[in-house]
Amino acid sequence: MLLLYFRITPLLLPFVCAPFGSAVAQAQPAPPAPAPAPPAPASAPQLPPAQNLTVMVVDYQALLQNSKAAKMVRGQIEQKRGEYTKEISHQEEVLRAERDTLQRQQASLSPEALNQKGRDFQQKVNELERNVQGKRQALEKSNGDALQRIQEQMLKIIADIAKQRKANLVFQRADLVLFDQGFDVTDEVLQKLDEEMPALTVNFVAPTPPPSASASTPPAAGAPAAANPKAKKK
């Protein structure tokens, strides 16, 4: 009987399943027509790919302080300043001696002569002050020109190192609070700077005293004497 069951079952399955499948097919409604696809949204603008940053840090002030060229410039500037100081001190001594002589002559000179000598003496004092100012300005310009030449060489070296390392951002050390010391290339820049500019001669600018105030503004009529020798006494 068991064997018969397995033989009959495959024959009954088509008759049992076929009507059921037909009924389901007849009862199920036809599927609706597919809705039209929505329009594709406008494509967003494509952003450029993120660029990797390679950073370098340079101690600018250390280079201007420790490079061979900068040290040589400072030495030459100090030497020239010493020469100017010696020259000015000598002129001051001459003026002090002249002032003392003028003070001793007060009793023997007429008021007109004393006033004239006082004006002449004050003119010499003003001239010395203009000479001092001219020398100071000349030193500042000479020093600035020399440092500019060093800075130009420094920038070339920094640009070359940045190109070699493919760096796209360079900071001055003074502008940073905390950073990885591996970014610092100051020693490398200093070494190349000393190799390429081991010495530098300062081109000193000739001192030019500024014009006197009396040359641009004439004294008012009836103005008092420019100086009183007594006021110069210390």
C-alpha cells in the first residue's frame, strides 16, 4: 500500500494544483501600469578633491640673528656707529669749549655783540643736531638694505626647500604657539644660507643732514635771539 501511494500521488498533483492555480489567476486583478519615473535631480557641482597639506615652519628671526651674513652686517654697522659717535663727541667738545668762552666774554661784550655770538653758537648746535640725525638715518638705511639682501636670499632657499618637499604652506615660527618640531626647517635653511652667502659687505649710504627749520621758515620780524649762552650752561 505504501508503494501504491507514492505511485498515485504524482498523478493526483496536476489535477489538484491546476484548478487552484487557475482560480488564483482569475481572481487576481491585473497589475497597474508603472508610474512614470521622476525626473532626475540636477547634478550637484563637483567639488575638487581635498588637497593634502604639507607644512613647513621657519624661524625667521633666528636666521637674521645667527647667519654668517647677518653677523657680518651687525659688525660693520657697529663699527660705523662707533666712528660716528667718536666724530660727534669731538664736535660736542668743541661746542662746549666755545660755550664756556662765550660765557666768560659776557661782561666785556656789548648786548648786540653778545646776541650775535649767541645766535651763531645756536646755529652750530642746530647744525650738529641735524648731522646726528642724518648719520642715524644713514645707518638705518644701510642696515635695512643689507638685511633686505639677506631676506631675499632666505626666501629663495625656503622656496627651493618647499618645492623639494612639495610643501604648500610655510609658517613663521613666531606666529605659532604649538607645532610638531618635524615641520621646522630653520637649521636646513641656515646651513644653505651660510653656504650661499657666507659674507656680505654693507653699502653705506652717505649721511645727508635734513634741512634746517630756518631755511624753510624765515624768522618773524622782531623775534628774540635764537639762543642765550647762559641757557647752555650746565
